[in-house]
Amino acid sequence: MPHNIKFSAKTKELLQEIKQVNPQLIIAWHINTTEWQQDHELPESKLIKWLSQTDAELQIKDSDSFWIAALRATLLHDLLQTNTTIEQPKISPLRRLLFPLLVIAGTLGAVFEGFDGIMSILEYIDGISIYVKLGIGVACSALALVVFYGFDINSIAETFGITITFARKDLDVLTEQNEAINKLILLTDKQISTSKTAEELHQLHMRIAMLIMYQAQLAEKKVQYHKLLQHPRVRLLKVIMASCSAVLFFSSGFFAGQAVGAIIATLIFGASPLCWPVLVLAGVMGALAVCVYIVRESPGIQNLIGRWFDLNEDKIKKLPDDTTTSQALETSLQARDLEIKLINSQEQKIATQQAILTDQGHRIATQQQTITAQQTTLSKQERKIDARGTIIVAQAIHIIEHQKLAEQQELVSGEALKRQTIITAAAEELTDKVSTWQAQFFKKAEKIIPPSETLQLSAAKAAG
């Protein structure tokens, strides 16, 4: 994710120093003091855009190259600190107290070692005045001090974790740039693997392009410094310094051998401290000291000359030979870009499939709702059918019962009809019998009763 850059106190102090040296540089380099000097956070893309400007674009003169290099180095460190957490080493108070004591002890040791070493050799040479010997001794003491402060004191400071700051030169700020660039390369390599959006990839692409440009510039500077190291004057000064230092180491070994030889000659053999065996032993020890110097100390002593002329070989070796490492980041970024595009394509496919599945899910849900509504309707219809079925069953039962009742009524009606038929038949039979009996009666009556009464009976019969 892109960050906003908050400038460190060192960057602000450097800007103030540049403004005091040459205020026109601030304007010429397109520096917005409102954004850069206050507690304003500058977007990383804007800072990278400024850092990506070449010397030609900024119209930098040779006299101002140190200041622009120093400003770029501090800004690169600000960019690094914004993206990472850098813990400053803590130095205990005891170490801070012991360091100056060791510096004092080393200074006195170098003065005495240089003086007594050369004096131990000069005492074998006759015809030299005491003042000349004293001057040579002081010169060797000064040379020993130069070696101590130019070489040994740095080892002591590194042991105690203390940084000794000298006046910075061009190579120093280029080395600071290189350190920041190497750390930014490692940081960018990690961020490439974790980047996910197109915005992050674009930001990293801008940063990598800037790192490639700076590594190319540093590689070009390295070639120039190597050419300066091969300059005849520099090589001559290195030979002179190495020879003087060899004399210093020879005198130290000579003095140690002489001291041991004198003790052995005096205590064991009772000989003079200046006898030839003592001189031979001292010469052998001096030669051994020179051998140790050539193997161990000579490269550092020769590099001391380079430091005086801003040609520190150790720092020059740290500068990049080419832009391989930063270009490898570009390859990794392209691979990551392709990977993210594939991931995005797959995510789009998945999203499309999910949208289709979601749509299908909505359709299924709608269908389920329709089915549920239909089931509800069917349930209502089933309940109606059940009610109707109940009614029909009740009606059927009623019809069956009615049929049974009708059948019973039919049975009863049949029996009644039979009885009525029997009764009718009995009545008809009885009527027939009565008619027969009346006819017989009238016949008998006609025989017994006179005709006039017979007429009255006939009339009565007719009326009956």
C-alpha cells in the first residue's frame, strides 16, 4: 500500500544548510519548502518522481553535485524508514566512557611506540646530532598518530558500536545512497510478493525504475573512481606512505627484539646490550614485524591515502558494478503483474460464476416461493376437497340411510298394500257375500212378502 513520506530531522537540517549555502538551489531543484520543511507528509509517488529526475533535468553543476547527492541519500533513507522500522542501536554509558579512555591510551601508545622504535635504531648510528634524532623521533610519532587515527581508531569504534563522523565527501554520500538502495531492493522484493492491486504494482514500478537509474549512476561513478585509483600520483603516495609505515613497524619490532636481546645478553652472558647478537636479533624481529605489516596492515595503510583523497577502496568496492539486482526486481514485478492479472481473471471468472449461481439461486428461490404458493393453494384446495369429501360422505351416508328408510318404507308399503289387498279382497268377498245374501234374501222375501212391500224394499235397497 502506498505510504506518505515524513521527512526526518536530518533531511530538514540538510535543506536549511543548502538554503544557507546557495538559496537558488532550492528553486532550481524544484523543491517546495512548504511541503519539505514542515511536518507535511509527501506522497511516495511525488517523492519518487522528484528523485527520478536526472542531473541534466535539474541542471546540476559540478560544484553542487555533493549537495544533491547528500539530499538524495537522506531522502532515500526517509523512504526506507517510512516503509520499514529501523531500530537505532543503543550504546551503554559504560561503553561511551571507555571509548575516550581507549582513544587517549591509543594516542599515547602510538606516540611512544613511534618515538622509541626509531630511537632504538638511531642509537646504532653515529654522527647524528641529538636534535636530528629528536626530530626523526617526533616525525615517527606523528606518523604513528596518523596510522592510529586513520586506521586503528575505526576498529575500536566498531567494537564499541560507536560511529565516528568526519566531514562527508562525495564518496561518503554515494555510499549512503548505495546502502539505502540495497535495503530498498530487499524491501521492494518482499513487497512485490505481497502486492495485490494495480495501484501497488504501479507504485513499485516507479520505485524500481528509480533504483535502476541510481544503480546505473553509481556503477558509472565506480568506474570513475577506479580510474582515479590508478592515477600515478595516488599510487606514488601509497608507496611512500606504505614505506614510511613499514619503517615504523620495523622500528617497533627492532625495539622489541633489542629489548629482549639486551636482557638476555646482560643477565645470561654478561655481554654489552649493543653487541652484534643483540643487533641481529633486533633486525630479525624488525623484519618479522614488516612481514606482518605487509600481510595484515599494508592494505589498510594504503587505503588511508585513498581516504585523504576521497578514494576509499572499501567504499568503492561496495558500489554496484551494474544494475542486475534492480533489473531482477523489474522481472519479478512483471511476473507478479502477470500473476495478479491471472488471479484477477480467475477471480472475475469466479465472480461471474458466483453471479450466475446467485442468479440461479434467486431463480430457484423464486421457484421455491412459487411452489410454496402452489402448495399452499393445493393445501387449501385439499382442505376444500376434504370438506367437500366430508360433505359428500355425509350426503352419501344420508342417502344410504334414506335409501334404507325408503327400502323400509317400501317394505312397510308393500305389507300395507298386501294387507289392503287382502282387506279389499276380503271386503269384495264380503260385499259379494252380502250381495249374494241380499239377493237370496230378496228372493225369499218376494216369496213371503207381498208385492207392495217388495217394492218398498227395492226402493230401500236402491236408496241404500
